[in-house]
Amino acid sequence: MFHFSLTSAFVVLGIGFLFLGFGAEFLVKGAAALAKRLGVSTLLIGLTIIAMGTSLPEMVTAIIAALHGSPNIAVGSSVGSNIVNITLLLGITAVLMPLTVHPKMFKQDMPILILVMVVVGMFLWDGYMSRADGVLLLMAAIAYVLMLVWQSRDKKTKKEKKLLTQEYEQEIDKKMSLKLAIFFLVLGLIILPISSEGVIQSSIFIAKYYHISDLVIGLTIVAFGTSLAEFATCLIAARRKEYDIVIGNIIGSNILNLLVVLALAAVITPFHVMAHAFSRDWSWMLFVTLAFYFITYGRKGSKNITRLKGAILIMIYLAYLGYLYISESGIQLFHFH
């Protein structure tokens, strides 16, 4: 159990976010290398272990938050991370390095994301997440991953499979020894829950200190911190001009955030969803996703996310923060002692 002052709470929060990234990195590298040594195909490793790697901080944080009796932090983190990913992270990446995206991303992956958002909205609408809701979302997550594996193995051309496999091979350390792979895997499994514990406990302290609700702390601080892994992935992929990976990572991560993060919290402890989670925050999440779709999707050929479009996405995020402040001001969002 941590005992905080305000300064130490922010220090632990920052260190916790840093080690969340390290923990996820160690776990993914160890698990991927171990799976490769056990004969699992590169494509399957990429579509499961590596693809889910950037969502690990959100997933583990959701578990710890639920165990601490603060499942609405998981709701805020899930919805808030999706808003951050599409507006702030993608916007900053595009401002730094304009992106060109294949049209099929918008024809196949975006409709799935929007469908998942609608389904999750139906669960949030009645204000209660039951254990059955969580199980249904987990089943949907498994179905989504299986669909990705099936499509990549059966529908892609040999050339597409080869390119995708080459991309994932860059992420797998094939020279890593079995002992080192297991060490990294275990190290990641140790670091992730400990760092998540620090993040959640410090977040709860800060929320109580400033009279901020669990939902709002999840939507802002926790959502931003747990999205840092996605941001690093976006910048690296954009620098390599692997633009489809940038968008694919954002869309895939957002789908898993909704399906797995909320599901884990509900399965551990069914809970009542705090006010505004549906009417305000879910609605904004849907709005920013549709805004991203319409400002990016052109009529013909490849779709470009220019610096101007990136700046617009960043401004949308700032507008959301402003709206969040205004809507919460009546319950003393930033009440200082």
C-alpha cells in the first residue's frame, strides 16, 4: 500500500507510466521470442502477441482498477484512450510526418471499430456493466482476433503475406535465447502489475485530492499515460513510412480497448457506470472517430492525413478537454485545497 503526498503521487504516477511501457515491451519481446522458438508462425505471433502489446497497459490497469474497487477508471481509460489515440496521438504524428493510408483501412477496419463502439454504447446506456456484459465483450474480442488471423492467412495474396511477415519479423528477436525469452516474459509479468498498482493508487489519491471523479481521472491522466505505447509505435512506424501500421495500430488498439479493457473490469467486479460516461464521453468518442473518418477519407485513391488535418485532430482533443472542464465545473472538477 502506497502512502502519498501530492508531490509523491505525481512522481509515482510518472514512474508508473514509464514502467508500464517497459513492462509491456519486455513481455511482448519475451513472449514473441518464446513463441518463435516453439514453432509458432511469425504472422500468428504478429497478429496476436505483438498486435495486443500496445493495449497491455490499458488491460492491466483495468484489472488493478477493478480490484481496487474503482472500475470507472477502466471505463475512463478505455474511452479516453480511444479519444487520445485518434485525436492527439494521430494528430501529432501527422503534423510531424504527413501520412498516406490505404483505402481498405476505411472500408473494412473503420466500420468494425464503429460497430464495436455502438455495441459498447448499448452496454453503457443502461448505466450498469454486468459480468455477462464483460463475458460477451471478451468473446467479441476473441472473435475479432480470430478474424484477423483468418483473413491474413486465407485472404491475403502471397505478396501481402510476405510483406506483413517481414514487418513482424522486425519486431521479433530470433537470436534471443530461450532462457532470456523466459526472463523477459517473467520480468514483464512482474513489472506490469506493480507499475499499474502505482498508477492506480496515485491516480485515486490525486482524484480525491482535487475532488475529481474516477471517470474523469481515467479519461484524462490515465488515458494519456497508457496511450504512450501507441504513440511510440506510431512515431516509429511513420518514420519507416509504414503508414498502414500507424492507422492499423490505432484502429486495432481502439477496438481492443473497448472490448477487452471494459470486459476485464466488468468480469472482475460488475459495476454501475458513472454519469456522463455514455451521454458525454462515449458520444465524444464516436464523434472524434467519425470526424477522423470524414476529414481523412477522400473520393479516389490513397487517403492522406496532412499536417492541416493532424492539426484539426489536435484541436478537437483540446476542445474535448475544454468541454470536459465546463461540464464538470459544477461538481468542482479542479477544486484546490
